Amino acid sequence: MPHDHHHDGHEHTEPPSDIELRVKALESLLVEKGLVNPDTLNTIIETYEHKVGPRNGAHVVAKAWADPEFKQALMADATEAVASLGYCGRQGEHLKVVENTDDTHNLVVCTLCSCYPWTVLGLPPAWYKSAPYRSRAVSAPREVLGEFGTDLDGDKKIRVWDSTSEMRYLVLPQRPLGTEGWSEEDLQALVSRNSMIGVELARTPGQDTEALK
Amino acid sequence: MQKFPHQPQDEEGPVFNAPWEAQAFALVLALHEKGLFSWQEWAATLGDEIVVAHAAGDPDLGNTYYEHWLAALETISLKNNLSSAVELDRRKSQWYAAYLSTPHGKPIELSAGD
């Protein structure tokens, strides 16, 4: 031990990793210069860790299934329609909703980096940010869907939407059969994050959500 | 089912694997909200960093994402004169020294004379 002349061995704190020091250095300088406010940072982290998530998107989808007027507004101007539910973007980006139909299935990717509809889905999962997904969603979408356990009819068309910093996409999955008369709240439980990215379908009634992990 | 290696099982969304990732994430949003760069500018910078990392051999499976994010944040901060390389390097050393001189369990602070 380099500090064995101290009987308690607690005379210093182990410095963190290089990457943590880089963040600390940058953050403390920017705060000192008044360019960022520590309270703002905490609010942002709190928001993204606890308040923004795929439940927002599930709310939007379930409402679109249950309320034809809302659906019409959503398809016409998704940015506006989701804002009416209280979900507003921070980056001034536009949101477009793409609807799955009997003929067409939609899949969302960001080939450049990882643009993602944060306001309705929270932060993207790791696989969405991975190079294999970013390239293969475009080159082999049917294969990628198969890896997620989503096997589509051979004649169903797949449309791939490449997100940008200005335009983000949310998939409106097809409403599962056997849900006629369901409340919006019950419908929400069928809407998984993955179904709104387009790698899966909405859950069907009775499907154990735990089993889908 | 594991779709890609290192894919975390996060059915309801991520979020961060370590506090520094959350800090780096929040810094970018805060600087952007303050108007210090546009979101287009940020996305382009991040995209460039990912390309560079990829070219340097990073398999880029999503688990190194916030490393690219931090590199892009440093790049855009230098480019837009929010900080300088010398200043950053010096501050990093100061933090390192502060850890070494602070008894375990006590809050780490930079001393005024640094």
C-alpha cells in the first residue's frame, strides 16, 4: 500500500475513471462560466429517468385506437397532437406518426446516430443505437424483425423510416383483434415500446406481458 | 432472446448505465436550451464522432454510445468556444488531485487556490 504509514488508510479518496473526470471537468467549468445551471441539469436527469418514457407513447397510441378524431389529428400533425396531451419536444423536432396497416409495416431507425422520439418514448434502448441495427434495419429489415420474433407475411410491405434531427417517427401499431370496446387504459397495456419503433407488433389480449421480456 | 451482443434487457427503456452518462446527456440538453448550439449542429457532431469511433475499431454496439456523446460534447464545446483544451486538461488534473487529497467519505471539492 502506498499510504501504509497512515494507520486508517482513509486519507484519500480513489479518483474516478478518466471518463468521469472528463465529465466533471467540463461540467464544473461550464457551471462556473454560468453557461449551465446545476438545477437545470438535475431537472433534466430527473425528467428523463422518471417522467419521460414509452408510457407516453402508449398513451398516444391507445388514444388513437379509441378516439377517431384524435387519430385524424395525430396523422395530420403529430407534433401538435401529442403536445395537446402534454408531451412537448425540447429540440424543436417534428414528430410524424406512421401507421401500420394490413398491407404495410413500418420500422424506425436512425442510420446517422440515434435520433429518436424522446418525448413519447423516452431514451432509446441500447440496441437502437448499435451499428448492427442502424445498418441492418435498412439493408435487411425482414431479417431484423425476425430476430425480434416478428414474422410478417411475405407479401406485407416494410417501410423503413430514417430519423433525422428535425424529424422523428413513431409507429402506430395495428390495434389487436378482440379488443373492441376496451378502455383506453386497458389498450395502453398492449402497447410496448418495441411496437412503437416497429420491431414488434402490439401485444394481443391475454398475452402475458412478462413473457415478452 | 438476445438480438445483439451486449443488448441490455430494458423492456421499458434504458436509461443510464452510470451517473456520468446522465450528466453528459443533461449537459448537452442544457447547453442547447441555452442556445449555445443548434440541435442540427449537435446531431452532426455526434454523427461524426460515431463515424470516427467506428473507423477506429469500436464495434459500436450501443454500449459505448455515451462515450461518443461525451467526445461530441467536448468537440462542440471547443468549437463554439465554451471551453478550451488547456482549460479542460487543467481542470481534470485539479479534480484528480482533489480526490487524492480528500479523506475518504468527505465531499470532494476543488480548493480555491487551484
